[in-house]
Amino acid sequence: MRRVVLYEGFERFWHWAQALLILTMMLTGFEVRGLGLHLFGFQRAVALHNILAVTLLVLIVFAIFWHITTGEWRQYIPTRKFLREMIAFYVTGIFKGAPHPVRKHRMAKLNPLQRLAYFGFKVLIIPVQVTSGALYYYYPNLQHALGWPPASLWVIAVVHVLGAFGLVAFLIGHVYLTTTGHTPLTNIKAMLTGWEELEDDAYFDET
Amino acid sequence: MPHPPRRPSPPLLRRALQALLGLLALPFALAQEPAAAPPTAGHGSYTILHVAKSRRQTSDHSKFQVLKGPFKDSDGPAVTRACLTCHMKAAEQVMATSHWTWNIAKDGKDGFGKSTLLVNNYCISIIGGNTESCARCHAGYGFKDKSFDFTKPENVDCLVCHDTTGDYEKEKAGWPNPGVSLAEVAQKVGAPTLKNCGVCHFFGGGGDATKHGDLDDTILKAPRAEDVHMSRQGAGMDCIDCHASDAHKVGGPNYVVPADRREQAKFAGESVSRMSCAACHSDSPHKSYILNRHYQKVACQTCHIPTYARGTLPTNTFWDWASAGRLKNGRGYKEEDANGYEKYNSIHGEMIWARNVRPSYVWYNGTLKFTRLTDRITVPTDGRVILNPAEGSYTDPNAKIWPFKFHEATQPFDPILQRFVAPYTAGPKGSGAYWGDWDWDIAIQKGMATAGLPYSGQHSFVKTTMLWPVTHMVAPKEQALACTECHKRNGLLAQVPGFYLLGRDHGTGVDLLGFGVILLTILGVGIHGFIRFSHGRH
């Protein structure tokens, strides 16, 4: 076994900042929607939600820059390699104590399922939320200028809300799956400190 | 007035000295105008505003020989003739306004005015023989029936709008009360104040606070919380500070011109009425961008007038003409409710009065469509006729959500000709007037004959609603509606149609779907985790 830095400083900052922002936006968003939460008060919740949205956008811009310049974006390219084995592992193998079919490597720290999930998160959920949120915010400016029918705000709102529910579901699954490491807290510790123990013979062909 | 004792009390000697100085200064203080005393609280602009207003006057009317009279009791026209010796075009100007004609005719619409065919659901109409009593509020002398000469300049009543003494009073047909010293009033004329407009506009519907709900006598002594603009503790403004005049035409909505129509002067020096809030406050007065954007679709009044009739007086919300005429021993009688408000009067029927009333909210682009006695009415299936529905909807770029007083009533109707009728109500026994003889058939017949309108001879009672825009009694900003009074399920805008409102509308099944997805995820994760941990492995 050897200890390596699997998650660099910026990556960890980006991950946890994004987690905090999205969590707070969930709370403020569901309070504004009137789902029974009374944490910030409506007016403050709206203001906070919008400020956090801009903050998240800035963070995403930095993250994209980081991913491009470091080449880390390649980590998210979806692959079919070992995909079937991963699914089999989560459906049956994990209960029998079977070994993890994919070993982590500095250059391939995500298994094929993670790649799919995070890729989807980045190119689907986040863009949908950003776009629908921006349309929602600028609706009063756009509505008459573009001659949209009155029902369009309803459509925007529903898309945004469904995206939010999707995020909550993602969060639950995501947090649960962090417990599937060596010990339930191994993965979270790695995401906090950056360090993770990888097996000595870990080798992954980079192509 | 002593300063409020905020600081710790000074030593005895200093206090004694101060008291002595105070006594010495007392004669000077007493010699000053009492009006110069600063208001006790609020913005304090009242004093400044009114000093500025009195400074603007360029003549002292008490020095004019022609105003010294003597004038005979009630001889208003003699005073007017005196006024016209200097202000020779004034009567001509007044006679071109609706304060004089009580008749609005514009853009091919006709008959919208008190002196013509307009119907309301308070006193119904003046033209069925009630003109003489109603014309107490006419800006003229002698308007008692159709024979009134609307072209005679000396019949214009200058004093009702320009009296500054508060002693001037009008009687039937608009004649001055014989007890008023006309010379004294004439020598102290000035620009109209709240009182001048209020003598009529506070008393619409036949009594203080009755009609509008956002205008009543209590405004004259209102604390700032009742009306930030007109309260002396607030801005201390007069009606004409917003309802600016142009050649005696006082700015204001009337029956055929939209109310919220003009925001800014189109060119320098144009006399515009400042009847929209934005004319003074701009269209983005809040710090919050999001609040400012509400201006597109929500009238300022909607949030800033949370309730109307916020003075001590109740306004009439229901007037049931159908139940009028119950008699005890052949005489009319009155009954009061627990609050001391008149709940029954034989001459009006049952009534409901209320204070601090939450308005109803409606899309409104500034135009109300009024009903005339000549309009053929199809009574809707719910039996309720809206006499002046508001125009506008979400898709109308000029419409906003506005607060209204909804006034409910029942009133006489001709079911054969399908028209509203103008009964003769105010008159003595034997005249045929309803309040004298208690007979609707005769009263309506007489009224319609006087009005020169056809009547089938049959009457019924129809439920009617009138919409009165609420725009006065603006509350201090701390009392403005909170977001969640509308942005919640079943909030104040629960019934306002045509658009998606955050917090109110959820979309059928959207939340159900969302929570379903979350629940399934939790279930899946739970089962997976349970099996994992119950097998003792991870």
C-alpha cells in the first residue's frame, strides 16, 4: 500500500464549496417554493438563493479552468470498460465481499459508474439548473421583449424544481455510495484530506 | 415645548437657571405663530411645506375692497361676481371641468357622470329627483334639477374650494349656509387644502368614510400610520400636491380616463397630475432589484396599503336596498350593531360597515367600465352584476394587480327593460319619494319620469358590486405587505388569475413526482445499505 494525494487542494476546495453552495440553495429554494421550511424567511431566502447562484457560477468557471489546464477533465470521459462489472459489483458482489472490480489510480480515480454519474451531473443537471434559473430570474425582463406566453414561467419553474428534486436524489445516492469504501468513512476522509491509500500494484492503462 | 429628557438630568442649579430662562423666553414664544410649532413626530416636512405655500401667495385678499361686501346671506353669486372682477377667466375654466358639469363625455362615450346616466350602488343616481340634496357637493349655486343653467358664470362656487377658514358650508342645491359670513370667507381665500376637497370627497355615498374607504375625515388629524402623505406627522401634503390642476382642471381619474396613466411630464413645464407614485418616487424606489421589478405587474398600492379604512371610521361594504322600508308603527327606524355602526335603517336597508379592511386584488390597467341607466344588462347566472368591472389581465402590459374596495349591494332593477332604475328617494311624505311614502313602484316611476327614461312598471332587486380603487391611506413602509402574504398557498393573491406565482402555484403533481423520486432513492439506498451491513460486509 502507498499513500498518494488523490484530490488536490483546489479540487477539494471546489468540491466542498460546491457542496455547501448547493445544499444552501436546496434549503433556500425549497423554502421559497413553500414546502414548509422556515429557515431564513422568504425575502432573505430569495436574496441568498440568487447570491449563491452567482457564487456557484463563479466557482464553476474556476473549476472548468482548472479541469482544462490540468487535463483532469479526462477523468470524466465516460467509458464502457468495466461498466458491467461495476453494476454487477453493486447489485450482488458487494454483499458477498467480492473485490472492487476497478482499482483507483492517480490518473483514473473514478470508476465507470462515477464517470457516468458525474459526467451527467456536469453536462445535464448543472446546465439545466443554471439555464432555467437564469431564465427564471430574468423572466420579467424577457417576457414582454420576447413575447412569451404567460405559461412559459410555469414551464421554467417546473423544470427548475424538477432539477432541484433530481439534485436531492443525486445527493442521497452520492453520500450513500461514499460509504462503500474500505471503511464507511474512507472515501469522505480522502475527499477531506486529499490522501488515499492505493494498492501498490495498482496499474491502469491510460488510453 | 421642553426637550424630551433623553440626557441624564442636570444638576439642580442648572435646571433652575434653565427654568428661569424659559420663563423669560415665554412671551417671545407666545408671540410666534402657533403653526410654527414643529410636528411631534415623523418626517416633519408639513411645517416647511406650508410655510413655503403661504410664502408663494402674491396678494392679500383681505385688502381687496370688492371682497368686503357686504354680501347678503347665501348670496354666493355676488361673491363670485366679485372674484371674477380680477380672476375674469376663472369661472370659464371651472365650467369646462367635471367638478362643474358632473358629466363626462369623451371619445364618443357619453352619460358618464353624476348629473347624467351613471349608476352606482350607494345612493344609485341623482337624476331621479334627488339632485337638490346631492348638489350640496356641486361646485355651483342653485343646481336643483334639470333646469339649472350650466352657462352662467356667477353660479360657479369659488369658495367651496378656496375657503381657508373652514367656516364655509353648503346647503341644498349648493347654496351657502345662511349662517356663513361670506365676506369673511371671501377675504381669506387661498389654495385648496385637504379640507376643501374633503368636504365632498370624504363624504361620498352620503356620509363620512361611506364610499371610498381610503378617504375620510380622519385624514385631517391622522397619525402618520394612517396616511404617510397627508398626515401632518408625515409629509403633510395636500390633495392638490398630487392632483395638480391645469386651468382649474384638477388632475384625477374620471369615469372614462384611465387612473394610472401618466408618470412624467412629456416636456418641461407641462402641468401633469402626479397621480402615479412613480412621478415622485421613481419606478425603482427599493434597494432590492427584485422588489423594484414588482413594479411591472404590481401596483405600489397593493403592498403599501395593506388595509383601508385605517382611521377610526368604518366604511360601508354592503348596502341592501332590497330590505329597506321596514317600518315600526308606520315610521322608519334605525338599528345599530355591537360596534355602534348602523346595521339597519328603513331608508337604506341593511348595511355592513368595517374598519381596517383587506382590499380585494384585481388586474387593472387604469380603466373601469361603468354602467349607465340606459345600458341593457344581462344578469349573470350568479345573479351578481359588476357595475364597473376593471379592465386588464396578466398579458396586458399596462395592467397591474391593484387593491380595490369591493362594495356589495342590492338595488332596484327593471327586469322587463333590463336596465337599472333611478328611484326618487329624498323627499317628504306625499311627494312620492321613497323616504316619504315607502313605495318603490311610485318612487321608481317618479324617478324615471323626472329623469326622462322609460320604465316598464315592474321592478326587482339585483345584486351588484362596485370596484373602488384603493390608493390613499398609504401606510409607513414597515407596514407594507410581507412577501409571504402573496407568495404562499392561499395567500392574498390566491384568486388573481393568469400567471404563475412563486410560492402560490406548485403545478399539479410536480412536488409529488419530486418527492416520489427522493423517496425511491432513499428506499433503494436503505435496502442496499441494509443488506450490505446485515451481511457484515461493506
